[in-house]
Amino acid sequence: MKAAIEGLLFVKGSDGLTVSELSSILEISKEEVKEALKSLYQDYQSEERGIQLELLGEHFKLTTKPEHKEYYKKIVLEEENSNLSQSALETLAIIAYNEPITRVEIDEIRGVNSSYVVRKLLIKNLIQEVGRSELPGRPKQYGVTNFFLDYFGLGGIEELPKIEIKEEKEDGNLFESRYQEESTNED
């Protein structure tokens, strides 16, 4: 049971799970869940472990150990300071012009899985969850943040360059075939 609980807490991430939720999911008593959690807590007390089990509010969560925070900061700072890749810029453009949009819809436009890129953009605070779709499974919908607007020097989303949607080419890049910046002769 400990392994199943550990996996569930990992999957749930920062949301965590309550004893009642774990009991319901695993179809065992709350007492059995509590015993497994106690044992799991003891396992994480070892100095050889980099994570710990914490009770925050009523939710049990897996968290990093505070004594290693200097190492974690290095990763976060690297990710915050790194430049945006072509795929990140492409994904940002898709979200900005189509918000609210789900990750699956982003994948359909890009033609590749965008999970990693979306996660990176969330970490960089350039996009945020703005709601849930009415589609089956109620997937998350994403939109750009105020930080995105600041980052690109925009006063609002309406200041994005106007685009023209072209007919799709059968053998071309889907992103490039659907979106083309309109040229303006304002100079």
C-alpha cells in the first residue's frame, strides 16, 4: 500500500491528498491509510532521501527537504534565466492568439506533444491556467499572464500583431501554414 500511496502523492503533486481521498481511491479503511502514511513518513526520515512526506492543512504531500534548498534554487534560477526556445515561442503564440486553449488543442496546431513546453511556460509565469474546458475530462485551459504582456512590452493582448489565417498545406508545417503575421505599411 505504501508504494501506491507514494505514487498517488507524486501524481497529485502540490495538490496533495487527504486521508479520506486516499481511502476512497485505494478502497481501504482510513486507519489502514494512516498506518501506511506513518510508515512512509518514517521511510522519508532517512538522510539518504531527498523528499519528505508532509501534512499541510488536511492534505498529505511529497515535498523537497529544506536542507537541500540551495541545490533546488540553482535549477529554478537556470530555468527562469534561460532564453525561450523556438518551440516555447511557437507555443506562446498559439496560446496568446487562441486563449483559452487546452494542451491537446495546442498539440493539434503544433503537430507535436507540447506537455514539456507548457510546463516550462507555467514555471516561467508566461502562461497560467484560466479555466476548464467543457470537453470530456474537463481539460485545463491556458492563457497568457500579465508577466507575458510585460515580457513582450504589450499593454494588452489586443496589441498583438494581427494575423491572417491561411489555408493549410497538406505537406507543410501546420503552425507556419495557419499563422502568418499581417504586414502593415505604417512606416
